Amino acid sequence: MSDTATFHAIHEIAGAIDIPESAYEKAAARYKDLADWFGRKEAQCNKYAPHIYSQGSFRLGTVIRPIDEKGEYDLDTGCRLEAGVTKQNCSQQTLKELVGADVEAYRIASNIQEPTEEKHRCWRLKYADTLKFHLDVVPSIPETIERRRQIQEAIIRASDPSDLAMRVAKLTGAITDNRELNYRIINDAWRLSNSEGFALWFEFRMLLAKGLTEDLVIRARAAKVDKLPANRWKTPLQRCVQILKRHRDIKFRNDPDGKPASIIITTLAARAYQGEADIPSALARILFTMGNLVRPNVPRVPNPVNPAEDFADRWAKNPTLEANFRKWLEDAQSDFNAIRTEQKPELIIRAARDKFGASLNETELKAKLGTPPPGGLLKAAATPAGLSFPDKPIVPQKPAGFA
């Protein structure tokens, strides 16, 4: 298949597994609604300057549609109390219960029928919308200045730019976890977390895309906003992460506990990405490179915003997980090559369905194989028929493939 045909085939797969812009808008409305609730004078957390922010795949713009109708979307949310609460005057349990009280009051006021569920690190709300999703609220407080300085130095040693390290380290926080032995007592040993910092780091990797910065400025002006949210960038890196996560979900449909973690795929893909302007080239680079980015020693897959943390720490206790990752990566390389080299649209459509869970229209695909879409960025996904969203709550030199 020609490079143009490859571009169109991968482009269509990416569009088919993405979620529509209206879903991102619905998620943003949920975050804002919760932030407004915590900002009320009556809220128990109000006097501690609560900061509500999105995190996870919705923040990064790498959400994919569930592979079946019963699947749910995860809306990961941080609730950081910016003032008045420290490790010296509050236990993890006290902080979690303080945030939990306002979450429960929000559930009742919003008429959410499902009870608030306590998870190890968060509180979970389940919405009964047409779009099935749950919202996880993770309580946290800012880390100490000294600890943030140490994190900043570690990020610089990991070869990321010093200005990025400074911005990222400032966002480091401490979260609650009821599995910790010291959960109920006042002490300094809290878990670190920095989802906002990770989002900044991921955006930095996305901005390697050639011509992206100028394109975002133009699009932001057209939308009359200061800055487009990352989920609207639609960059090759975001699309590659979506494609890889979907391929993994299909492969491990019958073994969800054994699948490679999304954070590992996202981190390695971002590290491997070198600014390719189109998806096939970026995907080829990532698939060829990411396996070599797994370190032989601990930390095997360092957290880029806390390099001492190992995203692959479970591999040591369960070697099958690393074996699964290696086998999945090998299969992903093979399946991408199969699409790249296939000549017949009907076989491309079959491979897209079987390997990526993407339903492509044969007539539309044939029509598009002759003319490449303008630019290197991708169009947003359309809202699927029948789905509504209620208002309420250095570099290895390889060609475009591997064959």
C-alpha cells in the first residue's frame, strides 16, 4: 500500500476509536460543576482553597471508546487543598474524609442514585447518563518545598529541560491511600502524585510535532480562546497512544488483568516520539523504539515527573506482565505492518475490525485512498448515531514501516 493509502487507513482507524468532541465537553462540564460545588461557602473544603482539576486520559486527550457497550469511561479528577492542610496537622484519613464529605453532599444534591464508593486513593461517583462513566475524585495536598526541589533536580538529571522540570515539580502533591500503614496517623510518609505535571510533560512531547505550535495559535484565535485544551490538539502522538491502547484492549479482551498498563504505553510512546508530523511515521517510530526504552534495572519505566517511581514495579512481582508487554508490542508491530502493506480495502477493513476494533466504511475508504487529507493533524471524531450527552450531571532510521 502506498504512503498515502497508509495515511488514510491509519487516519480512519484513529477517528473510529476516538470519542466525539461532545464527550470531552460533557467531561469538562462535570469538572466545572464539581469545582463550583467545592467552591461554595458552605463546602467543608472551601476554607482550604480547593483546586479541582482533570487528570488521566481525558486531560491528555487519549481517551478511546470502550470495546463493548457495557464499558465505562473513567473521569479522573484531582481535588487538591492548596492551603491550611499539611502533613504536620492532618492525617491521610482526615484529608480523605474531609473531601469525601463534600463529594457525598454533591452526590445527594445532584440526585446521583448510586452510593459514593470509597476506593483506595479516591472517592467514586457513578453517573446514570447515556454516556456511561464514573468520576474518581483523588484528594491531595501540595508537597513540601524541599521535596519539590528534589523532584526538580531528579527530572533535570533524567535529561528533560530545566524550565520544564521547574514547572512540573511545582505541581507535585501528596495523596491519600488507605492501604498505607500510616494512613490514620499524622506523619510525613505520604505517596507522591503529579498528574498535572505529567500532563505538562506529555504536552511538551506533543509539541515536538512539526508546525504544531503555529497551528495551535491559529486555531485558538479562531476559537477565540487563549489556549486550546490538549484534548483538542489531535496530534500524531495522541492518536498513536489511542491506537496502541485500543490494540492492547482487543488483544487482552479476555485477560484484562494481564494487559500492559496505559501509563506505561503512554510514557514509552511519548519518550519514543520525535516530532513526526503524520500518524503512520510516528507509529512506526514509536513501535520500533519503545521496547528499547524499558530499562534493564529498576526503575524499569521511570515516571518522567518523579524519576524514582517505577511505572513497571508490578513486573518484578509478576514477570508475566512484562512478557505480556513484550508479546503485545511484537504483535502490534506485526499488525501495523499488515495494514501498511495490504493492497485491498476490504482486507484493510477486516484488519481494522479484528486488530483495532474499528469499523470502517469500505466505500468511504476507497474514495479517500486517492487523495491525502490536508496537513498532518487529524480531524475530530464525529458523534456516533444514537448517542447523546445529557446536560446534567539518536534515532533509529527506519522507513514508514518495518518490513
